Amino acid sequence: MSDSIFIIQSGLAEGRRKSRLPGLLDIMQSASGLVLALFMWGHMFFVASILLPQGETIMWIVTRFFEGYFFFGRSIHWLVSCVAAFVALVFVTHALLAVRKFPAGYRQFRAIRSHTRAMRHEDSTLWIWQVYTGFLLFFLASAHLYQMMIWPQNIGPYASSDRVWSDGLWPFYLAMLLAVELHAGIGLYRLAVKWDLLPASRVFLKRLKWALTAFFLILGLATLGAYMKIGYEHRYQVGERYTPETLPDWLLRLAPAEDFQELRRMRTIPAEEAR
């Protein structure tokens, strides 16, 4: 009997084809997780612009850039909705790929937890925490992304602060901050170990992971505190939108001609120079 006939009859050829799927799914899960983690870091820096000097104005500028205000002559809110929809698609894809590795039932979960406690294996413990935080993010991140898709116009120094304080959503954002930072930090560490992305030891990677987690948690808590403070001070003017009193000349020239007319007169910038 030839080798090819033996392989076909024994089922080895079919098994070899099927074995590629788990690897492909792992690559997709890792890639989608990396995209989400990088997006989360970028998003954190954008919302943390409120902490800078004249933070309310800077946050307003960042928001208007994403809405196309300085490029199209008006805010196009559905651009934000499109970004949120894309992130939601990646998030759902990542969640579906990750859930196949979750314990299938309480008995499996209890067995894994017992083995983890007995072995005291730190990487296994981190994976358990990734399951916990991932389960929370199914609900928290989905609700936040839905909110951004449906009400993209409610983003800005006052609008975001009113949502945090006057709408009472600061516990929601606090829980999501803790869950997403822990989940992303652990995920990136496991990604680096699994695919050997960095030429470093596990000890170094764990220290780097905890340093990054601590940095983004501190940054996130400070940012949430700033929005809570602004929201508290603005609690009697809920619904009012922030309008900056000043802008750099180069941004003033990009702003629509009908906006900031008084500021243009003070700066002697002709309206026809504006977009």
C-alpha cells in the first residue's frame, strides 16, 4: 500500500486539514485583541486631554477633529458612529473567538480554579482574571460602544462631563476602566509570550505589564475625576455645550467662517481665509 493511500484511508489527511483551523482562529483572536488594546490606549490619551492646561479647549479641539469640523466646515457626527461601529465589530469578533476558550460550565470553571489554586501558577491566575474581566466587558464595553454609535453628538468637555456626573454614569465608567485595563494588560502580556513578540524574559514582561497597567489606571482615574469635577460644577447647566473662548490662529483659519466671528475681529483674521 502506498503512503498516500494509507494517509487517506487512516484519516490523517483530513485531520491535518482540520488542525489548521484552531491556529487560524488563534491568530484572528490575537490580532483583534491587539487592535482593541492599541485603540484603547489611543482613546485613553484622547479623553485624558482634559487634564492638560486649558484641557476643556484641547478636548473640544480633539473631538471636533474626529467629527471633521476643521476639514468639512461642520461637525459630521456619524463619522464617530462609524468608528464606534468598526470597533464594535472588532470587539464582537474578538469576544466570539475568545469565548470558545472559556469554561463550558460551572464544573469546568471550578476544576480550573481548583487546579490554579493548587499549582499557584501565576500565568494561569492571570488567565482566570482575564476570563473575569472579559465577561464583564461583554456588558460594559458593548453598552459604551452602543452609546457612542447612537449619540455621537454627546461628546465634549461639558457633554461628557454631564454624562459622567449628572447622568450618574461614573460608577459604570469606573468599573469599565478597571476591567478594560486589567484585561488589556494581561492580554498583551500573554500575546507577547505566545507569539514571542519581544526578546525578553517573562519576568521582564510581567513587570512591564504591571507598569503599563498601573500607568493607564492612574491616568484613567485622574481623567474620570476631572470629568466628575467639571460635571459637578456644570450640574445646573446640563445640556449646555462648551464653546472655547480662544483658538490658535491656524485652527481659527480652518474653522467655518460663520463661527468665532468676534474672535476673528479681535485677531484681524478675515472670514474669507477660513474654511
